[in-house]
Amino acid sequence: MNKKILIADHLHPIFKEEAEKLGFECDDMPLISKKGALDILKNYTAIAIRTKFKIDKEVIDAGVNLRVIARAGAGMDNVDEEYAHSKGITCINAPEGNRDAVGEHLVGMLLSLLNNLRNGDQQIRNGIWDREGNRGWELKGKTVAIIGYGNNGRSFAQKLSGFDANVIAYDKYKTGFSDEYATEVAMEQVVKHADILSYHIPLTRETSTLFNEEYLFHFRKPIILLNASRGEIVNTQTVLNGLKSGKITAAGLDVLEVEKFPALSEQPWFDELKKSERVILSPHVAGWSVESYRRISEVLAEKLKLINII
């Protein structure tokens, strides 16, 4: 059969343009539902998606001619990679496409928390002029611990390089990765020295609720917590408890255990979280800049060139 791609989500037009140059016939259907995709997927050799629905066993089985699953983003937790590989399907993603966006977003969150920018802005708008209450902390000299030193972790470290912070990194699946931006350390060094903790790891059975009460207990100093990886990695109630006890001084969360409304507003912890003046939230957009929207599709297209589909 002809090489055909179902574009089942909103991707930058450059992906379709580049795929067509490679000889693919592209059907751009960003509004298609999972049910709609199941009905027609047998006609395609590839599917491209962001986060609309999971590429699970049901979808893979429906795509009897699938050779490629292209995920327009960094994480692959919405794709059953193991099952796809068992069917001879190649899975590609694009962590290189949004790493700079993630790094910059986290620097912005961190500087906002250190300098009370959110609180100071709100106070002035409400007629309060409080200089002493909004005295900030400098990043210089602080120890930033990065968990996971892949594309996003290294990008964050690189963005921090001009602040004279001490950047350390732990990665369970890598060794010998120290570079000009970060020093490789063991977890024992992370919990001993960290002033700031930032997550850059995928969501797996192993990493789900990795940040919990037992883990937080081991930190020697109060920490600022940053998470722009996956919300399920961090237990939100642990964050709230840490803010109360002083183990956590502030938190910047781009991702949450439950996302989007109304489901988020129904969570027992959400009301307390949204009222906290020491928490800054964003709607899972750390890797979703204007520039990364295009770059992600460019990276996917570049990787598609390397796959031999007959």
C-alpha cells in the first residue's frame, strides 16, 4: 500500500510539508476522535499525534498496517511503546524540539518564586506596597539539583549557566555525563545539598509518585520544587504538607496529577493549592512555545527520513 500518515492532532504544517516531500500521502485530521481514528486507521502506515488520546493496544491493533507512531512532544507515556515494538512499529518523538522552551520556562518560574514576583504584583494591584515582605533571594550560590539529565534536564542546566549557581544532576540510567553545565552526583548528594529540585524524567511505573513523603523526609535543607515533566511524578499532597512544615519553601508546577477542568477542581487538594501564595502554576505549557510548536514538527520530520518504510 501507499505510504500514508494520519495526522490526528494539531501539528505545525511543516510536518505535513516535509512528510509529503518524503513521498507520504498525508490526511490532516486534527479534530478526529479516537473512535474516528479506530475506524480508518487500517488505511495508514503512520499516525502522528500529540496528546489527544492514548495510542494503546486497541489503537495499535486497529492499525494493522502501521509502521510508525510519531509523537509530537517529548514524553511517550501516552504510547504503549512495548506493544508497538512487538508489532514491528517504530516509535519516534521530539524531545529536541521543545527542550529550550522547557529550560526557559523553568528559569522563569524559579526567578519568579525567588523574587516574589507573583505576590508583589498582586499586592500592588490591591493597594499594598510591601518592600520588606517581598525581599527576594539570589540564585547565585544556590545548589540546583536536576533529576534526569536528558534533553530537558541539560537544557535547564545550560540556561542556568549564567547565574553562578551550583548545578548538580542525578540520572539513574546514565553515568559519566558531567559537562560544563552540571556535575553528576549520587542521590545522596542531591538530598544533602539541594536548595532547588527540578524534575526532568518520563512517567513510568517506577517514577509514579516518586516525590512523596518518604522521599522528601531525606532532604537536609528546605527546597524549592520545580516540575515540568509529568504531574503524576509528584504527589501534590506531599507538596502541600511540605509547604506547611517548611520542608518546601515554594513550588513551581507546570504539570499536575490531574489536569484540565472540571476534573482538576474536583481534586481534594486543589483548593489549598490554588490559594497558596508560595506556589506558581502554569497549564502544562513549559514545552509549548511559539518556536517549539514548529521545531517539534521539524524534528519529527527529520526522524521520519531515517525510517525505511517500503
